[in-house]
Amino acid sequence: MTMTTCDLYIRADVVVTQNDTREVIEDGAVAISGNEIVGVGPHERLRGAFAPVETRHLARRLLMPGLINSHTHAGMTYFRGAADDLPLMQWLTDHIWPIERAVTTEIIHFGALLGCAEMLRSGTTTFCDMYLVEDETARAVDDSGIRATLGEGIFVFPSPAYQNVQEAYEVVADFHRRHKDHERIATIVSPHGVYTTTKEILTDSYALAERLDLPWQIHLAESESETAQCLEQWGKRPVAYLESLGLLSERSLLHHCVDLTDEEIALFADRKVNVVHNPESNMKLASGTARTQALTEAGVSLLLGTDGAASNNNLNMFTEMTSAALVQKALRMDPTAMSAQTVLDMATRNAGGALGWNRIGQLVPGFAADIIALDLDSPNMLPLYTPSSHLVYAATGLEVVMTMVAGRIVYEEGRFMGFDYPALVEEAARVAAWLVEQKKSAAKG
Ligand SMILES: [Zn+2]
């Protein structure tokens, strides 16, 4: 039998592949060459097929695809805990936007790097972002070793990255031009929401996404108050508004979608849009609960995100999976709603294509080597019957002992390989002092 050389061969007690049959392998192994997976299977079968440069036997670990956080604002992580327990519009207008008007690129970079650190630590290997000055987030992604789909937020008003919307489109096109060959950075066109843009911004940004063949994302139908405002401003509910402009397609990544009618859910299935569920942010801002079970039953592509640290207040996809399963059971008074496997799919295999990556979210040959290892001997992981159950209902993210992105280990046992974490900890105190000062001067007017 001929042996194929590979760079790394990892063996572990349990391998959760998330492949088409949701295969779980006991005493399994993953072979990696360069940035991709070249073999997955039982160690007994795979050991004779590969001649690895390096072999690691992780024993009491579970290997699985890294989680995919399909909606966040990593650069906003400096806001964590700065303003809680407020309604969405008041929270945005009185607490978030005044600080953002004064924010510096250094603080956004700090937030983005801290967000990357938190995601890698808790097993996320890819995130989809929308924020201001995405160059700073790109720098954090580049350094930290995580994978990301990044979108400069487009608003009708100026941002730190541009003076007007024409400049915003140039910023997006230029970002794409500079990153299109980057191994771990993709671009997404990102009008912020129906209440912060115009008809022209929505259609022009969508045309830009078509021209560059990029995905297009927007916050949509997040709350009943957004619907009321949209009816008043544009004469239609948010979904009908986008439909009237021809903006619902496979290219569309729609965040929140809490306030939907049955007809809108059916339309989503027809148009093959991608819906990102953000249960913790929706609960915390009391926006309501998206009808994910109904969306799943209708065949709508469903993804999962944390939203930003200002409204969650963490970027942990393991606890987000728990919330996604539990909140839907509570909403429907039905314990069979949103099974563990359905939720695990939302956080892994459902997400790749919608974010512009075709081969992430599964441990399958030809897919990116984005892999995490969890400690199966954590007290909360014992005993083990069904891995998908533990991953959704029992795991906290702190069981993650190793995070690999594109074949490189970027976090392991408390150490980040791409940046100086102790320096980031020191910077956090300086940033917090700055934000408190900003709040004081904003309060004085
Ligand atoms: Zn958001």
C-alpha cells in the first residue's frame, strides 16, 4: 500500500466530522497537508495511508470543525459591559453612537484583537464582521491567525473611514482589491440596516456586491420597533422593502430576522437567503425571539452569530449554541424544537458558502484545516454518550485546548501564537479609562 506524505497527523478519541452523514469517529484521526485536510477516518484505517512529518496523539480530546460566528462586530469589543439593560434604539443613540463618533483606530484595533483572542480561545475559527475601519480588524485577523469575512459598515452618515457613501463604496472595493488573495480574509458588502441607509445605498451596495461577486449583509427585522420605523419611513415592512428592491437572494446574509410573518418566512425559502440567528443579543435587548424552528422547517438556510460584545456580552459560540436551542424550546413550549444537531449545523457546516468560503465547517478531505480540540475529561463533559448533545448543552467553550486555522495552530493551552496577549490585557485598562472619560464628557453635552 502506498503512503501519502502529510505535514501533520492528529489522532484523538473522538472526531466529530459534521460531514454529510454527521459521522462521529471513535479513535479517529485527521491528516493535514499545508492549509487543508487530506484525510479523515478511524486511526486503524488511516495510519497505513499517511506518512506524516509530525504526529500528535491527543488521546482524551474531541476534534471537530472550528465554529463559525456568522455575525459579530469584533472591533466593538471595547464596549463590553459599557452600557447594559437598555432598549435597542436608546442603547444605540445614547450610548453606542456618541462613543463611536470619538473612537480612534487604535481602540478599534484593540477591540478587534481582543475579539479575535476571545473567539480563538472559545473555539471559533471564522467570523463574519461588520464595523467601522475594517482595515483595523483585518490587521487583527492577520496577526491572530483567525479567518474572517469582513465588511465596512455603510451608513447614510459619515464614519471614521469615509466622508460620504461614494467614498464608502471606494473603501469597500479597495479593501477587496487588497485582500482578495489573502488566505484567511474575505470581503462582504455591508449596508448597516434599513434605518441607517437609503434606497439608493441598498441598491447601489447590492450592485457593488454583484459586480465584485461578494456576499451582501444587513441587519434586518431585528425588532418590532424597526418594523414600525420602516413602515413609517419606507412604507413597507423590512422584508417587503428589500424584496421590492430585488435584494433577497443567495447573496443576502440577513442578521436577526426576529419580526417575520409566515409569508416572509416562505419568501425567504423561495429567495434562498441566509438568515443569521443571534439569540443572546435578541434576548438581552428584548428584541424578541427569531422563529428558527419555523425557518428550519421552511428550508431556510440558518446560521448562528453572537452579535457584538456590546450587546451579548461575549463572543462565545458554545454558549450561543446553548441559547439557540433553549430559547426556541421555551418559545414553542416544545422540547423537540431546534435539536442539538440542528444547532451544531448552524454553527459549522451551514455557514461556509454564505460567508464566501466554500470549504469550511466540516472535517472532510479538501476542506480547510480549521480544527479545534476539546478536553473530554472536563467534569462537565463526563460521561459521554452523544457528542452533539455535549457540544450544544454541556460545553462552555473553556474545554477548548487547541485551535487550528488553515493548518496552523494559533491557540493552545492558554497561549496565543500570533500576538502578545499580556500586552493586550494591559491595553484593556487604558481603553476602559478612555471610554469612561468619553461617557462623562458626553453626559455634560
Ligand atoms: Zn449586529
